[in-house]
Amino acid sequence: MNDTSQFAFELPSIEGLMATHFLPYFIGIALVTLTTYTWHDYRRSAKTMIQKARTRFPNQPYRMITDFGEVVMLQSEWFQEIRNNPHLTFIGTIAEERICEIPGFEPLATLGEDGMLVRIIATKQLTRSINQVTEPLSEEIALSLSINMGESTDWHEIQVMPALRDITTRMSSRVFLGKELARSKEWLEIMTNYTTATLTAITKLTKYYPAIRPFLGRFTPECKQVQTYYKRARDLIEPVMEQRVALKRAAVAARQPEPVYNDALEWIAKESKEHGFKCDVANFQLMISVVAIGTTSDLLQCTLIDLIRHPETMQAARDEIAQVLQTEGWKKTSLYSMKLLDSILKESQRIKPFFSVPGLTAMRRSVEADITLSDGTLIKKGSRIHIDTHRMVDPEVYENPEEWIGSRFYDLRLQPGKEHLAQLVTTSVDHIGFGHGKHACPGRFFAANELKIALCHLLMKYDWKLAPGTPTNDVNLGFSQRVNPLTKVLCRRRKTMEIDIDSI
Ligand code: HEM
């Protein structure tokens, strides 16, 4: 039997590992965690390295040392076998990275401790509320577009990521925290900065071995920034919670009906009570904001840039939006009817998923009990698994896989039996932009609707082109790939629109 785990997260000699393990080791990046220089190498060229390893060990599990420590790499062929294994968790991988032990990063620990609660809130409350929040979300984005993109009908330049992150923060805050905080300048500033500071600090910390991260985190300036914003965020959320409790108590005392709020502050309190979870509402809120804002603004930017590069598809999307909104108005079902827009988002996500480079890895899992694969490979408790995402760009699965074709999934939906499979929120072994199986992203239904509403406003109200000479290349960080934060575009308010979206 193959045994993969005895040396997980240790740094023994490569020769020793090669001699004592049955699973092959890919040593191309084996030194990455030892020095900063090799870490940089790994960060830039992980894609090439994994391609080499795939050729060397076709369809075979193998091990690598990465900035996550040692990982067992599984090819896509193993997807179906492990996707619902109860001993594999996504959240466990976060605890192993040791970052949530640093002051200011407590919200990430909330993801670990109350993983069930997140799932319940995201799948039950958030998804259920989509119908009620479609109009408020549309109202929020109308306001934030006017602030970020302006009203000028002349071409003007903007940096895309800060603008889209602000838009996403406002939309998420409206649903997660209610109108009051979503309109608070201070909250928005803190939220945007907390999310950005957290991601920046994580990027820096992951170049060091997990065991020393909690220590380093106490001194690095990036982590100190996180702590400052974390404290300010708590100072803002806690009084809102206290005020709600006081208002409810007062209503009960006056024998009046209690005030009802339909936002995540309320859902967290309700579901924690119902399921017996102990929950720190402020930490929980910040965690949801961090997981939701970075991912959603990333996909929004790459979709917008893809559409700017394909003006004919942008116009086709505008026509679809106008036709659907004219007949159905703002409803959850109207968003479902925007099938081309759905396809466009799914195609942009296929080419550049958030957690991975296509053809690299995704679906990180922490192994919580020994598991044995059908070929006899034993993966021990404490190991970490990554899945190779090669199928997302495999010519045997997708025709011309390197080419962005906005209508790719729209066309697929027309084929018998593929209607459901080709939707943005459907995960499969061929498209794992939201993961797949038991731990697939529970926020994807909400995110899909939020993204569509944002695109409706962005496309209908503005004309777009790339700013001359702007960088649009994605930024590679080891196994991850982010949109370029420096990308700039030119935009102008459209004088005539297919439909006046604000009057619907
Ligand atoms: C475009 C936006 C988003 C993208 C691309 C995205 C992507 C992902 C991916 C790839 C995973 C890992 C799944 C796996 O490994 O199988 C994940 C997990 C998760 N996401 Fe999202 N996500 C997005 C938005 C959201 C939102 C809006 C929320 C919350 C409201 C959310 C909450 C979560 C949670 C709680 C998990 C952990 C699930 C678990 O461990 O069982 N995500 N997401």
C-alpha cells in the first residue's frame, strides 16, 4: 500500500523522502520554503513546474512541497472519488496555515470553528433572501457606480480594481449588514481596507513556513494594519448589535411587535441560537466580507475586461439584459433568464478561476482521518490534498480551450441533457471555479446574482475601452492567479441606452 503522510509538513532531506516514500516526489519546487529566493521562483513558475510533474506522473498521485507545505497532488481522474469524502475539509486547510492565530485575523478562525454556521447562513438565509435583495442590490450599485465611475459622458480613466472592490463592498454590506452601515463612509473605508490588508498580509506570510507565521504576524507592518482595521470594524459593528438588542427589549417591554431586520446580523444571531453555536457576530461578519468581496470583485474585473476585448459579445449581452428586464423587471427569475450573461461569467471564470490557475490546482483539502484511494494509495490524517484543474483547459473537454468564447456555455445549455450542467452555479469535474462536491462554495448562488446585477448596470450605463498601454496580465502567486490590480480602463456614461435600468 502507498503511504503519503509520514513526513507531511516536515523538512527532511529530499534523498530521504525519495528513499522512504512510495508516492513519487516532484522535486522541482522542493526547496521553495527554504529561502526567499526560491519562494519567488516558485511563485512565478508554479504553472510550468506542475505541467512538468503532470507529464512525469500521468494520472498518478504524487507529492510536492509548496508554500502550503507538502501537498499530495491528485489528477482530475480522482475528483469523483474524493469529492464527498467526509474526512476531507476545505476549512481545515485554513487552520493549518496558522494565520488565523495572529491577532486581527480572528475572522478567519471563525471560518474554521463555525464552518457549519457559514454553510447554513449562505445556503439557507442568503439564498432564500435573493428575491428580496435583488432590488436593494440594484439600488446600491446604482449609487456606487455614480460615485466610482461618475456621470460624465466624456471618456475618462479609472483604475478598475479599487472601483469594483468598492462596488462589491457596498453591495455585500447592504445585504450582510443593512442599509445603515452600507452607507457609512467609515464602514466602507474600514471594510475595503481590512479586506485588502488581510489579503496583502496573507500573501506576505505565506512565503514563510506555517510554524513561524503566528510569531512573525505580531511584528510585520502588514499585520499591524490588519489589527488596526479589525479593531475599528468591531467598534462599528458592536454598537449596531447592541442597539438592536435594546430596541427589541424595549418593544417586548412595551408589548409591541419586535422590529424585524432581514440581514446577516440577524441571521447569524437566529441560526446560532437555533443550532446551538457560540458565535462572535463581528468576527463572523468580517469573515463573510473577506471571502465574498475579494472573490466577487476578482471575477467581476476579469469578466468586464473579457467583454471589453469582445465588443460584439458585450452588445449581445446588453440586448439580452434589455429584453429580459423589459419583460420581467428585477426578480430572481429575471436573473436566471439572462443565460448569455451567465455563460459569459462562467467562461471568464473557466479561463481564470480565483483560487487557482487553470491547469494548476484547486479544491484544497485537509485530511482529517486516514483515507485509502481505490488504487490502494493511503493518504494519512494531517496530509493536505490539492486537485489538478487541468480539465478546465483540456482540449478533450473544451474545444479551443485557450480561447474566450462568451457564448460557450450558452450553446452548451442548448444541448440535450446539458441545460443544468452549463449554468454558472453548477459545479462539475470539468469546471471547478466554485470548487466541487461537499465543500463547493455555498455563497455561489448569491455571488452569481450579485455579479449579474452589477454587470447589468455596468454594461447598460457605460461604454468601455482599455486605457492605452494598461497592464492586463494576471498576477501569478504560486498556485493562485489574481487579476491585475493596476489595470485601467476608459469609460463614459452612455447618452442612449437600450433601456433605462434605473426606472425599472
Ligand atoms: C465569485 C465569488 C466567489 C468565488 C469565485 C468563490 C469561490 C470559492 C471556492 C473555489 C471555494 C472552495 C470550494 C472547494 O474547494 O470545493 C469556496 C468556498 C467557500 N466560499 Fe466561496 N466564492 C465566492 C463567493 C462567496 C460568497 C459570496 C460567500 C459567502 C457569502 C462564500 C463563502 C464560502 C465559504 C463559507 C466557503 C467554504 C465552504 C466549505 O468549506 O465547506 N463564497 N468559494
